[in-house]
Amino acid sequence: MNPPLALDPRDRRPLYVQIADGVVAAIERGELPPGARLPAMRSLARQLGCALITVSQAYEMLAVRGRVVSRVGRGTFVAPATASESEGAFARKWEPDLGQVARAERMEGVLDRLARAGAPGAISLGTGHPAPETFPLTDFGRAMARTLTDDPPEAMQYRAHTGDPDLCGALAAGLRSRGCDARRGDIIVTSGAQQAADLIASVLLTQRAVVAAEAPTYPGTLGVFDARGATYVEVQSDAEGVRVDDVERVFAEYRPRLFYIAPIAQNPTGAVLPARRAKAIVALARRYDVVLLEDQTGWNFTYDGPAPAPLAAYDDDGRVVLMESLSKSIFPALRIGYLLVRGGMRDSIESAKVRTDSFTSTLTQRALWRFIESPAFARHIKAARALYRTRRDRFVDLLTDALPWAAITPPQAGTNVWLPLPARISTQAAFDACAREGVLVMPAEPYYPTRSGPPALRLSFGDLDQTAMVTGVARLAKALDRLRASSAAVAAHSSHSSKENVV
Ligand SMILES: Cc1ncc(COP(=O)(O)O)c(C=O)c1O
């Protein structure tokens, strides 16, 4: 069946997105019912006057969104309707009404897989959690007790929805010491960085808005963008983070609405973006009118020199929005993050915050302010950074010895290592083999904005003591060595049969 599709060169959406959207519209109008066969890629490319790869990308995107299914050798078909008739109207009514939300998994399914694979005695290199022994609970307890005794009862009244003024002042002062022109009134305290990302997305992203992102990058934020129906364009990186030439290519070609970037403690690679790149990226954002969302989570755990200034330090028109979670640097139970927002977006983000949860717990904010202002905060960061640096060095040494074939780039910040796998080993096979060996690892796919990319694993060392680290790496090496051996055997066999096999 041929849906009426046409490409519009003035449309800012990439061609493959236009095709995918056209197919979805035809499905929605009932012109392509469930089970209908889509045109063969080659003939559609001919009909539209575009490259075969463009149609192939469009079909791939539709498959990821769960709109079509591909059957090898037979073609691509419209997927069955999601809610069956027998489920009735009630079940369908409560499906999230998010338009063309990507329904394929981001983190949800992966966390289930990790939980299922977690047999007793398994060691987790998968979670990326901070080390509980660093949590400054005694000092924080003191700050909390003082909050309850010293603050007047009015302090616990309904309060400013953008955050406690004292805490906002302390956060702004911290940013000023890093070169940003930040005032107390530029801060919005949020319930974790997750909410910070959601507020930004709710204000900036309409359905199908083009979002540029690093690949790989932090899937928690990508999940927020998925829910707004974002279309992704990936930006290439090297050992120093995002490549400026590729940022320019993507900005010029796709004119994204937003570029999500973690310039320091990039999760999962641990790369730190040098100042000259940061400056150039802000200049490009200005030239191509792109909003930058920079995620500064984990910046205080930079190991090989001082952390560079945030991108916001080079911003002069409010197009750089900064977010940071304090989950990693203090402890996750705080559920505190914040945004630095200046300029035109601020009012809409404030309104979105009020709509979402009125304000973030003032009790926690007041205690956090007292803790941050006390000498205990600097002591805590120094001690935690020293612990993570020791663990980073030990972990990288163990991995380098145990996996001599692997290209391991030591993280300059944060608590993760990105392990690219040999091309013949699939991420899924590596995940399963590791789980069988009693070690849990994070699969790569959720970290790719488009959910597909070269096979790789994210390995985290933040909460691993010496014994867990040694045993975990030994199990990982055993699992991967076995897979490499079997993939080598398959490769030898297929060189006779000329078939591509991936283990
Ligand atoms: C880069 C990055 N951003 C944001 C977050 C989320 O932070 P929060 O716990 O405040 O939601 C994390 C947590 O792992 C992270 O690594």
C-alpha cells in the first residue's frame, strides 16, 4: 500500500523524520491499517527522489517507536494496534496520551533485566551508584537538627516555588566561583536533576522537536525527551568530549531546538570537555540559535586537574541552561537538583515547576543550605573525590590487565568506564554472559539517543570496595574471553560460508 508521502525541502525536519511522520499520519488516518505492508524501501526512495539510506532510517525509526515490524525477506508491516479490543476502553484510556511517544524501552526494561539477572552473590558493575561510606550523614544530621530548632515556624510554611532564597544564594555563589554570572534569582531548585530535565523539556520541546545529543549519553534525560516525542540527531565525540566540527555540522544541517551535553563527568564516558571546545560550542549555539542544556552532575569529581568552567560561563544571552544533581556529590536521598536559567525561558519554567509540585521540600533545602555553608561540605567533597580517584586508578589498572584487547579510556571524572566491545560480540550476548558469570553490567543501547550503536558496556566503580572490584573484573574478563573465543570460532567458520554472524 502506498501512503501519500511527499518531502518538503523547506521543512526543518530531517528527511527521514518527514518520511516517518508521514507514515505515522497515514496510520493514524486509517489509510495504513495494522498489518498493511509498507512500500519496498527501494521503490519508495525512487518515488520520493531520496537516498535508500534515508528511507531505511525512517523505517528503523518507526520500528523503534513500535509503529512497524520488519520481517526478514518479506518487508515492513504496520504493527498491530497496541491495546487489543478485549482490553476495553478503560485500559486504552489510561495509556499515556503522549502522541507519538517512543514506546520502546529506554531504562525501564534494562532495570528489569538487571533485577532479573541479579542472582545472590552477583557483583554489580551496572548501577553507577555513589559510595554510601561517603555520605556525610552525621554532618547533614547536625544541619537538619539546627534547621528544626533555629528556623522560625514560618520557614516551614508554603514557600517560594523556585527554591529557598538562602540555598539559591549559596548555589549561585558556587557558580560564580566557577566563572558564571549567576544570581540567586537565576536558580530554580528542583526535585532531582530528573525534574530539572523534565521542566526544560516541557517548555522547549513540542512533538517531533529535533534534539541533538552526545552518543552515548545519560539515558535518564533521554527518557524525558522520549516522552515528549523528541527526534534525535547524534553528535560525534572523541576522548575530549564532543567534537566541535560535528556540532557545527549537526546545528547547520538539522537546526535542533536543544542540544543536551554533559561537558564534565560525561556519563558514561567520563570525558571532560576542554575550555576551548566549550567556548566554541556556545558560539555555535548563538550562531544557529540552539538552546544548550548542560548537565554539570558530578563535576566535583574531576581527577586530573581542576574542573573547567561550565558552558554557562561563556553565555551572554541566556541560551545556556545549566542543570546539576546533588545526588552523586552528596547523596541521592536528598532528591535535590537545580537549574540556572536566565533570560526569556525563566518565566515558563517557573510556571512549569509550580504546576508540577509547587516547590521542593523546604525542610531538605534549609538543611542542605546549612550543610553547604559549613566547612563539612568542602571536607566531604575532598574525601569523596580522593576515594573515587583511588578507585578509578585501581579499576582502570584491573581492567587493562584483565582485558588486554580492550580500548579503555580512563575516565577523567565521574565513576563510570565505557567499554567498547569487539564488533562481533553483541551487547546482549555480553550482558547475558556476564550475568551467567555473576557480574552485572549496563548494556549500551539506552545510552544511544537513537537506541542503536556499536556494542559496548558501561561499567561503574563508585560503590565497589577492593574485593568486589577484583572479583567483578575477574568475572567480567572470564565472561568476555569466553565470548571472544566463540566469536572467533564463528568468524573462522563464516569466512568459509561468507555469512556475517554476530555472537
Ligand atoms: C549525568 C546525570 N544527570 C542527571 C542525573 C540524575 O540525577 P537525579 O538523581 O538528581 O535525578 C544523573 C544520575 O545518575 C546523572 O548521572
